Amino acid sequence: LSAALRYRDLVEALGISVDAFAEAVMSREILFPGEEEVRTSIRSILASDPGPRGKLDVVVDGLRLLKGQCSVHAPKVVAFCSATSMAQALHKMVTRFDPAVASAVTQGLPPDQTEAVLNQFANSADTWLLIVDRNGEEGLNLNFADAIVHVDLPLSATRIEQRIGRVDRFGRRKNVIRHRILLPFTYEGSVWT
């Protein structure tokens, strides 16, 4: 049973990021013979991996493309990340040149600051992107948003439904919700090959 649970956790972590996968692999006790050799191989692969930088570039390009495709003048886009570190890195990258374009709600943000961030996102014409980590999958009312971007795809259908439910809520006046799921590509030249 413990091996099956470990496998489930590893697959979930791999869906989040390479860093989450590395942490999940290295932070557990050894369960089966030969596992240390597997860990050594994984460490060498991870050491040669450029990390989340390549994925963030793809995400930023996808977000800008989606913004340009929205039919409204100042679209409101919500980007969901499973990992807090990914949400913070994405926010830093997007706001590098223009701090007003994005807001972030992540783990550890006090409720009063969360409310201020959500008000800014809802009411500022300049702020078109809200980036949230796993904590933003429940409890937020974002029915005014135009689009959802899944920076990663959780294995749990419940979590995906929770993400969609932040935007598709009772009282919504807009008919269409645009969805984008950003997953690794396998073609030659991709950041994921």
C-alpha cells in the first residue's frame, strides 16, 4: 500500500513541476531494493534539467497570446498553479517590466491582503492577470473573469472542477469562459524535449 501511495504522490508531483517531483522523490524513506540507484539516476537527470525557467517562458507567451485573443478590451485572466513556488516565479516574471499587469494570491498571504489583491484585480483596468496557487482553488468568487489558464493539470478532477468553479459561479453575467491548459510539448525544439 505504501508503494502505491508513493507512486500516486510522485505522479501528482510530476504534474506540478520538476522541482516538486525532485522534492517528492528525495524526501521519502527508501521502500524497495534498488531505490537508491533510481534516486541517483533521477538526481543526475534533474541536475541537467534547466528547471521551471523554460516552462515559465511558455506560460508567459501563452498568457499574452490569450490576452490578445480575448474579445473584451481589458480581459481578466486567472492562472492556476499547483505549487506556490511556480505561482511566485510566474508573478515575478510577468511583472518584471510592468508591475501593474498581474496580482498574485498565494499561500501565507493574510486575508486582508488577499482581499486587497482581489479588489485590485477586479477593479483595475491595467491588472489583467491573477495568479493563484493551490489555495486559490477554493473559496474565491471570480465570476467576473474572462478566462482560466491551467499552468499545470492536477490529476484530481475535483481540483479541476474547483478551479473552474471560481469563475463559473451563480450570478455570472458573461456567457463564455475561455480555458487554456499549458502542458509540455513533445515536438523537436520544445523546452520539454
